[in-house]
Amino acid sequence: MTTPFGEALRQLRSRKGVTQRALAEAIGVTPAYLSALEHGRRGRPTFELLQRIAGYFNIIWDEAEELFRVAESSAPKVMLDTSGLPPAYTAFANRLAAKIRTLPPAVLDEMQRLLEEG
């Protein structure tokens, strides 16, 4: 299991030829923490940590912005607040939570498309 941020960070390290240990030491975290972040066992990284990562790799603003965007969508535990919405919204959110693990990729892709259109 991983998160979009964990995958992006792993790819960035691979492209730059940097080990987890080297990156962890350079940005002031433990290798175990960095591994947990890459494997989705830790939540979203802090803004400060993202800045340290971007600075370490000396990446251009567009690439750093993409890394920050991906981090925003990488919380492995998501909570939806449907208070004040019609009951159908609460029912939908609960049904999605119950079925998310079994959705086929094509269904996920279609839902993504619909969200981007709306």
C-alpha cells in the first residue's frame, strides 16, 4: 500500500539516484519515518518537510508545486463531514466508504472523470 505522495517521492528519489537513508539524513528525519511515508503508513507530510524535500532535490517550482499537490491528496484516512447536507449525501459517503476497497479501476476512473467535470 502506498499513497500518491509516497509513490511520487519514491520516483523522485529513484530519478535522482538518492537512497532513503541519504534523503532522511539530509532532511532531518529517520529512515524509518521516510519509509513509512513512502509506504502510506504515515499521513500527509508537513509543509515544512515538503519544503525541505524540494530544497534538497533543488527541483523547479512546477515540480515542487506538483509534489505539494500530490501530498495534499495523500491522507490515507479521509473523513467526510456531511452535516447539514441532505440525507442522500450522507448515505452516499457511507456507502462509498464501505465499498472503496472493492471498486474496479474503471469505476474509480469514471468517478474521477465526473468529479473533474463538476
